[in-house]
Amino acid sequence: MLTAVLSVPGYYLGIHKHGLTSRQAAAVLMWGGPALSAILVRLATERSLAGIGWGLKNPKWLWIALALPLAYGLPPYLIAWAAGLADFVPSRWTTVLPYGLHVTGIAAALCLILTVGLFDKISRALGEEIGWRGLLVPELLKVTNFRNAALISGVIWALWHFPLIIFADYKAAGTPVPFQLGCFALMVISSAFLYAWLRLRSDSVWPPTLLHAAHNLLIQSVFDQATVNRRGAFYLTTEFGAGIALFTILIAWLILRPRPGPARAAAA
């Protein structure tokens, strides 16, 4: 409830802008909603922010976090490009450089997006992750199992985005809004299992933050920008298409599916 109340100013700016860029409005929402509410709750209940998960013992979880969006994000675009549903136009990367920077050449533009752009995405994704995986998931794990904690956090996370999809410009062009809401919800809820898994295994908020930032970077700034729709590609691609939702479900299942113990493996 506190997150919903504190998110109202961010929703308002996200919808009306009032001179802000989409990036600035998103930062207000991400930090003013989940992050601020988590910080206030931690300070009120524990008088400390230590439980957010600021440490990181094993950096391998950062590499896993970077790889996951590539695993579930790239296949739908490859299918769309190969099937002729969309054109692959990497020259468009030179028009979406972070902070209005300018370079010459597609390779240089991509390098700039993947470096400076990643840090830009991290600075905003951390706001959400302080709330969702820094506070919400660990608290849920105190009262329920992993599956329920991931599912509940994913549903809340998806619903939190809905006002922007319905009333603002956080959506894809050319597909019905109910279809976008359904695909987005499936993607977010299934990916919440990956985020919760990273948070639990690493005991840190940084791998989920990096996953969040890498997802936004690769999907929004790399794949979407290089894709020019021809024949309904947006039904398959973008965060609001069926492709990424289905591949996210697949990757989450492959990683989190039950595995046989030694006795069952030997019997098989």
C-alpha cells in the first residue's frame, strides 16, 4: 500500500511528463515508489538498511544476470528478422545514444550503448530492486515458500506497471492494449522467479539489479531499436509481445525445474 501511494507522483509525471524526458520520469517513479517505501519500512522496523542485501560474495551471479536477458530476449527477434516480420536495421543505434552522446559508426554506437547505457539503466533499476528484491522477496520468504514468494512479488510487480501501459506511452505500437497487458504480465511474473532465484542464491540485491538493467538495455535500447516492424512483428517482439513472454517462461522453467536426487538419478 505504501508503495502504491508513494508511486502516485511518479505515475503522474510518467503520464504527463511536464518537461521531463521518459528516462527522468521513470527515475522518479522507480526511486520514489519501491525504493523509498522499502527504505522507510526498513528504517521504521529495523533502523537499518543492512537487510537490503548490499554485499556480494560471488561475482558469478553478475555474469549469470547479464546472460539471462540475452537467453530469453534474443530468440524472438531472431525469429522476427529471419521470418521477414521485421527488418534488422542496426544503424538505428546511432539515434538512441545515452545522454545525447554522438559517435560515428554502428559498432561505436553499440559499444557506447552497452557501456554507458548499462550504467544508466543500473542507476534506475536499483530503485525498483531495492523495493522488490531488496525488501519484498526476503520478507515473503519468511512466511512462505520460494514459489509463492516469487509469484506474489511478480504479480505485484506486474500490476505496478499497468498504469503506465494503460495511460502513458509505455507500450508497443500496433497491438491491442489487453494483449500487451497479458503478455507483459506473463513476462514479468515468470521473470520474477529468475529475480527471486538470483536474490536468494547470491544473497545480494546486485544480481537482480543487473538483470533488470541488462533486460531494459538489451530489449529496449538494442533489440527494439534495431527492429523495424513489417508484418506484425510487435505481436512477437518487445516487452509487450508473446515471444519474450514465452521464452522467459521457458528459461525460468529450465533453470528452476526440479532435478532428480542421487537415488532417483541412479535408478533412472
